[in-house]
Amino acid sequence: MTENALLVLVVVTALVFDFTNGFHDTGNAMAPSIATRALKPKQAVMLAACLNLVGAFLSLTVAATIAKGIVDAAVVTLAVVLAGLAGGIIWNLITWLVRLPSSSSHALVGGVVGAVLAAAGSEGVIWSGLVSKVLLPALLAPVIAIAVGGVGTWLVTRITRKVSQKHNDQSFRWGQIGSASLMALAHGTNDAQKTMGIILLSLIAAGKVSADAGVPPWVIVSCALAMALGTYTGGWRVIRTLGKGLVRLDSRQGMSADMSSASVILLSSHFGYSLSTTHVATGSILGTGVGRRAKVQWSVARKMFVAWLITVPAAALVGGLLYGIGDLFSDTFTAGTGPIVVFAILVATSGFIYVLSRRQPVSAHNVNDDWDPTADQEAILAESLTMHNPRLMRVPKPPRKRKRKPAPVPKKLKKKSKTQQVKKQAKKGSVQKTAKAKKKSRAKAATKSKSKAKSAAKSAKSKKSRKR
């Protein structure tokens, strides 16, 4: 495989990651609006797609952070970038399958870091940039979002406590549409930049641009379109978890969650932090539940927190493993065989995950159904994944039913002999004869009583006539 063909393969894979990032993170912006029915599901994803497209053109600070602030560009090759992208995509699809809103940004960073570690060792990673630009914001973002969302919800609830529920729903639903639009715009300013940074890193590694070059315009346009298309596809599985699985939202909570998320993300984009919009959105939704003292599904939240902690190392493990497999095939066969094998593994794994997702599909038609974690079979897979306990995936065997002995079949009646049949018919005939005789005797008695009555009446008439 030539250098240019490998570069094209890497760019295509990067755009595929951008697509998965779009549908994986749609729920960050639109889950509250869909859950409170401020917007219909299809309308919500269309609005989010348009605003993600616009937001991708507003800032390029995060792209520079991804391209130059986490790994050493001098040790990065196209094979490293391809393996890192494949690791991020596979982890994205796994968490999407189990309906966990994990960070696509951290999956991407983890995949690239893992591939760099496998290729050049720890010297190829800029650890200070990784800690300050990725890991530290990952820890602080949900805490800040929970605090902002909780305070905002408490203030809104306090101010509108004397307003009727009907007027609250009508007014805040319109406000929620505006806040969700701002959140979608903020998502575009942060998440679309990460794929731009990866493609820029690939161009630098291929020698197509200089190390201090900016992001080319065609990269900006292609990443924006891929993100918008993925957003329009709609990650309904994650939207369902965020909208129904954490807190039962009303319109006031939905607007507070969107406003707090948008403010935190826009602030981080301004300073160039590669922030996880998933962490911020989830923290804001949890904050609305805390601020209103609503019931929070902490069991679901715990699984999400654990998934967040293992996202970077898990994606790094997948990226490093794929780079090792590709390097092995490149050494054994030709230099271009390794990237082809890595891409083939990515395609096969993605297809397998998609087939698994069709067993319990989630779409725009059932995304707002009631949440029932006890009946959710995929929650078992999510828990086993986050807790590293494969035993949880074992399906308990149903209790054995005792086999009841079948009822004894009655023996067939023996055929009666001819004499028995004759006797039986004789008995039937005698019974019939006696019944007929009784009827005849009753009829004779009745006729006799009638004749006596007639004769008595005649004698009485004759006596009267004699007296006269």
C-alpha cells in the first residue's frame, strides 16, 4: 500500500470516528428535550445536526490541543493514527451497545495514546499535556456540571414555585428549545475539533503539511459534515439512558441541564480543553435531580462513572493491541498488509456489534418508553463490562420442573357376551313394559273416575226432576 493510499484510509477512518461521535453524543444535547417532549425525536436530532455543523466552524483551539499537545508528532506515523482511531471507534460502539454515555473524546485520546505507547514507548506521550488537558478536566467537569445544574435547578424551582404546572410546562418548553440549541452549538465547537486534530496529525506524519500548520479548510468542512450526519442518525440508545435512566425530568430541569452544560462546554472550548461533553451533560442532568431532590437512579450513574474511569485505559489497550497486530502482519508480509488487517478487524467488529444491537433495537418510536432497569438485559452486559465481572453475563438456569406422572389410561371395557347383552336388553324391555303398563292403568283409572263423575251427575239431575 502506498503512502497516499494509507493517508486516504486514515482520513476515511477519522471521518467514520467523527460519524460515531455524532450519533454517540446526540443525547448530550437533545436527551432532556426529547424526554420532556419539548421536541419530537426526529425534530430534535435534525436541530442538533444543523447546529453541530455550524459549531464546527466557530473554534479550532481544541483541534490544536489534540494535534500537538498530547503526543509527540515526531513519533507518530499513519499506522499509529489508524490503530488509535480504530481503538476509539470500537470502544465507542461497545459503550453505545450497552447504552452507556461514555466520552468519545477520551476514547479517541486513549486509542491514540495506546498506539503511540505500543510504537514508541512512554517517550512518545506528552504526559503533562495528557494530565492537564484531558485527565484533570475529566475529573472536574462532571463535578462542576453537577454543582451548576443543581444550583440552577434549585433557583428556577424556587422562583417558579407559585406558578401553575401548566404554565411552567408551556413556557419552559420554549426556553428548553433555546437552551438545547445552545448546547448543540457548544457540542460542535468542542467535539468536531478533535477529529480535525487527528487528521491534521496524519497530514503532518505524512509530510503533507508542516508541523506548525493550521487545519486545512477541506478538513474543517468534511469533519463538520460527518459530525452532522452522525448526529442526525440519532444515538437513540444513549438518548434513552440520559433522558429516562438517570432522573425523571420536567421542563424546568431540562432547561437548567442544557444551560449549565452549554456554559461549561463553551468555557472549556475557549481555553482549548479537550472536555468530554458527555461528562458535562450527564453531570448537569444529575445536578437537576439533586437540586430538585428528585429520585436519581444511582445504580445507573455508578455504572457510568466506572465506565468513564476505564475509558482512556480501555481504548488505549485496544489501540495498542491493534497496532501490535498490524505491525506483526507488516513484518511478516509486506508493509501495507498491517493497515489493511487493522481496518478489516475494525469493519468486522463494527458489523458484529451492530448485529447485537438489533436484538433489542431502540428508535425514535420507543425512546421515550418507561425505564425499567430490572427488565433491561443489556444493563447486565454494561455492569459486567464496567465491573470486570464476566460472571454477571451468565444467564441463570430456570428451575427444573418436576415431571408429573401421567394419569393412568383407563383400560378398555371388555366386550360383553351375547347372553349379557340379551339380559340387558330384556331388562330394558321389561322396564319399558312396566312403564307402559303403568301408563295404561293410570289412563283406565282416569276414565273410570270420569265415568263415575258423569253417572253421579246424571243421578243428581234425575232426583231433582222427580221432586218437582
